[in-house]
Amino acid sequence: MHRVSSVGNNANSNRPRKEKRLRYVLSDTDDTKHCAGINCLAVLKSSFSDGCNYLFTGSRDGTLKRWALDDDAATCSATFESHVDWVNDTVIAGDNTLVSCSSDTTLKTWNCLSDGTCTSTLRQHSDYVTCLAAAEKNTNVVASGGLGGEVFVWDIEAAVTPLSKSSDVLEDNCSNGINGSANSLSISSLRTISSSNSIAAQTAQCHGYVPICAKGHKESVYALAINDSGSLLVSGGTEKVVRVWDPRTGLKTMKLRGHTDNIRALLMDSTGRYCLSGSSDSMIRLWDLGQQRCVHSYAVHMDSVWALASTPTFSHVYSGGRDLSLYLTDLTTRESLLLCTKEHPILQLALHGDSIWVATTDSSVHRWPAEGKNPQKVFQRGGSFLAGNLSFSRARVSLEGSTPAPVYKEPIFTIPGTPAIVHYEILNNRRHVLTKDTAGSVKLWEITKGVVIEDYGQVSIPAWFTVDTRLGSLSVHLDTPQCFSAEMYSADLNITGKPEDDKVNLARETLKGLLAHWMTKRRQRLGSQASVNGDVLSGKDITTKSLTHSRIEVDVNAENDSMVYPSFEFSSVSPPSIITEGSQGGPWRKKITELDGTEDEKDFPGWVLDCVLSNKLPPRENTKCSFYLYPCEGSAVQILTQGKLSAPRILRIHKVVNYVVEKLDKPSDNANTDGTFSPGLGGRLQHLAVGDGSFRSGLKPWQKPRPSVEILCNNQVLSPDMSLATVRAYVWKKPEDLVLNYRVIQGR
């Protein structure tokens, strides 16, 4: 436990002491994946030709991970866990020291090749530490900057070297220099949590080392860069200027103006002659520090520039940012090329040979082709444009419809992460928490056990209603035609007596449930009127004959016209109230059990009566999903269809699996003429269980086992329970028609 200290003798003090908080972080996945956006990257190249290269990633989940790299794969070999907030940046100092900074206001050092144990914690910043810079040749020099406007230059070797007689110094006297003088000591190794979640007892070291403070920033610092020798440091932030420092003394040498918004990224060439800056004004600027002026401006991006990486010769720059795009720009000719577009804003780049690592606000990391050793190869593909020198010139090009096409469509490979939780609700029992992540998956957690007790999967049903609490109760709003956009299969609603792949419209069945009492009263009234007139009518005739003044004629062929399924039965003990209006009289409110059957189009909207009495729904947007179905690349399986297929958006992937199996079993049927999933075919396939043992046990000599099939999208194996709408929204994520691939799994 940490010891609590205070100034002077407080034995007789009555002031209450604020107790420390305990937090525990839950996870339902293994420890080999990040679960939040990746803020930073660092590549450690082996000094041996046959040695292993490593990628270090720092995440908003508070951890760093080390990945052992192969040509087309990456394996998590260690998790570095000690920070208690976002990891914002990381650099490699020397041969094997990893330095990280965090929103917990600390810097931490680690042995790159260790099991993930923190070796020291450096405390000097008063606010979030946002950026780091390391001198490549002067391996001990690391600079740090943060939201408090402070820039510190550290000698890492001196900072982490403990003194032998300092273990009795209390933590609060030395862990933060803000409460003392400006140069008070700020290094504390204290107790850190290793990757194995054990607490490593480390002695709190508080010795005479003080980092150099570069004073001058009045506002937040977001970016730093330093030359190889460690003799020149540049910084930028919300003041919109590039400040140049001598890191050996902390003295400011110049200030460069030109950007009109926050500076978010900085690069320096190895000599310290040139500097590149990226800004929220969407511009990249090249500065000649010898001449103390901007020599080139590059209008490449449509939005904030957040990440820069240069070739070793500083001849080309890779840039990314808020516009989701990665560009390559020739700093001499001003030629620029769109390499790829992402689904998330780009936060940091790391060049690695002929490829580039891209970190985004997503938890996955992607490796893209870059031709870093010879970038002119990429320009030979064509499609380049000339970068303007004013930000509005790039916007004008976009408005004219001449946005360039990306050179690369897919990354070389991806290090996958797990979706981050973005919404939560604490339930009333105060043990359960309902969460939703970035992939749309909804889960129910039991926090007293730290486990997921229910996984509701991903939400693929369109938003067909809205709610408010203005009246102190839950009010549900239905608007046409949007409310009729949601459908589910009867099997998913546990409706018996209907084929499992019959589609059920949620709004229509909800309206039938709401107006069930009204329908009953209406039939009774029509029946009593017929009796008075001496007519004897059947039940169907009763529902067929409506009032002469009604605009609605009941469709006598509508199946289950008035049947209310159990999933849509409303309580008669606490019935809801309806608030609506018809063609006359204005809005009204009444409980559903108080409706007497006399209400008609003067009281109800016409579309409600159309739905309830005739099962007629308004025209809706296309509820079909178009897609292509191809074998996986390199697969020897025959091609089932060459054309586009169409199926309901709610179609489950297991139906696609069954479709593939059916086609593989009947090669003569492979020609698909209409390109649709016919109900008959779906009906035949719904009883097939792909990979079921029944296909292998009890087979006659002339029978062959059915194949086991997987369906993939974007190289991701799809769950059989996913719908086409879910795949399109959360896996495909593109406006073009969905592309699915299938493959036969051997040995199942």
C-alpha cells in the first residue's frame, strides 16, 4: 500500500482524509488484443539479419502491447500494463528502452524485451502528457509535452538510476513538482502493475535528477520532434506556432508562424535543417529552420492532419488525419497520391521498410503497402495530383468531383482488436450493466463476478420507433413509413404455427396488439347492427363489412387479419394510452381498453386503419440486400453463380451456408437465372445443418457426406446467426454491393 504523508505533524488534526479509490477493469476477451483506439506506434528493428522485428502499440485502453512481426502475421508477445489512463505516445530510447506517456500525467519506462514490467515512473507534468520525441543518436535524450503547456527534456539513463539511500522519502514529497518549486524532483517508481496483474513492489525513488524545462508555451502542447543528435527540438500545440528550442539548455531559439489552427504533428530531418508540420487547418508546411521561414505549403487533406511519417531521405511524406485518408506527397515536385482510405480517423503512422503501419481510433492496426524505400514506384501507377498551397484549393477540387481514387484497396494484413464499449446503463438491481460496443454488440454484465451473462449480439434491425420521457413515462412514437422498416423471422419471435422463415413486420403486429380491444369492440358492434337488421353474418363477414362512411374495406384474404401473437400482447392490468389524431377533431388521448369500436378515420390516421384492417403497408424503401457470392481466393471449389444475388436484409448467414451446400450437392443447378434466394429454396435448405453428424453417420455406400462451409466477408469468418444487414453494417462497411466468399472446411 502507498504511504500517506502530509506536511508537519497532523496527529491532532480533525480534517477528514480523502480515501483513495479502487477500480477494476473487466474484459471478456483474452489479453492479446487492444479494446480501444490505438494512439501510438513504435517499430524496433532487429540488428541481426535473421532476428525478429517488433511493433509496439499504445492504446486508449491504458496498455501497450509488443507484437512479434512476420511477413504476413503478428503475434502478441507481451502486454505492458501500468498506466491508469490512455497511453498517448511511445518512443524507443537506445537499444531496448521503451518510454511511454499517458493521460495519467506520467511517463513510464520499460525494457522492450521484458515480460511487460514497468521499470520506472517519471512524474513532472501537471496535466495529460500528450507527446514524446527521442533523439536517435543521442539515445538518452527524450522530450515530453502535455496539456499543461510544459515541455521537459529527460536524460532517461540519469532519470531512472536510483540512489541507494532514498527509500524512506515519502511519495507525496517528491512525486509531483507542482506543489514545490518548479525544479523539484519528479521521479517515482513506486508500485507498478505488471502484465500478469501482480503488484511489483518497487521502492519509491526520489533523487536529485531534475529534467530540463523548456519554458515558453502558454497553452497545450500536442506535438514534438527532435533531430538525431538531440541538439534541436521543435514543439507545437494550440498556440498555432512552431517553437524551436535548444534541448540542452531549454532556451527558445525561434518561433515560426503560418498555421491558422492547432499544430498536431511534427517531423524533423536527421540534420535538424528542415521541419514538417501538420495542422488542424488541413495544411502541411515545410520549414527551413536555417532561414526561419516556411518554404512550402501542401494542401492535400480535406480536414485536420494528425499524423506524419517521412522516408529516410526526407524526400517524401506520408500523412493522415481526420479525413480518414492516407496520402503520399513528394516534397520537391508537390505530387501527391491517395494511398488508401480508412473507416476511422488516422492517429499515427510508422514506416517499416516498404510498408507503413497505420493506427486509428479503432482498436485494430493495419499494415499497408508504402514503397518506403522507393516511393516513386507508387507514383508510376498514376492517379497523382498536384498539391495546392492554400487549404481552400483542396476543398474546391473535392467540390468539383475530382477526388482521387485510392491506390490500394486492402491492407497487407491487420492486427485485429476487440470493439470498444461506448455506451452503458446501470440496471436497477445495481449488479447488472448493459453495454453496447462500437460493433453494435449489446451485452449484459454481472459486475460482482466480472462476467458477461448475456450476449444479445449485434443490432441489425432498423430504428423503427423513437421514444421520449416528457410526460414522465416512456412514450413511443410511430411515424409512417419509417416504423414499417423493421422485420424479423417468426422463429426469432418464438411464434408457433408459422413457418420459421415467415417475415413479421414489428410495427404492424404492434399496432394490432395495441388495437386488439378496439377490433373486438368493433366486431361486436358490427354484429349487433347486423342482428338488428335481421342478417346473420359469419365472423369473416363481420370483419368484411365496414361502415358505409369508412374509407377502409377489409381485405378478406389477409392472413391472420386480427390474430395477435403472444410477443405483441399488451397488458390489460396496466394498459398503455394512445395519443393520436385523425382527419377531424385534433389530438386525443385514451387508454386502449377504453376504446369502444366507434372510432374511425376521423379519429385514427389513415395509415393505421390501412394496416390494422387490411394489412396494407405504405411503400417502403428496399428491404432487400444485393450481394455477390464467390469462392475464397485460391479455392478449388466451383463457382456457384456469376451474377448478383438478392435476399431479405434479415436473411441469416446460415441460410447462405445452406444455399452453398445445396448448390455444391447439385452442380447442374449452379446456373442461377434470376439472382434471387427463392422462398422455396430457402424452405428446402432451412432444415439442413451443415457439418451435422447425420451427414456422416449411417451413410449408404452410394451416399457422400455433405461439405462443411464457412462464409467470409472482408476475410472475416461470419457467425451463422448474423443477418445480411448486420454483415453489411458492421463487417462490409462500404456503400458498394456486399461481397461474400465461401470455402469448404476440410476435416470437419
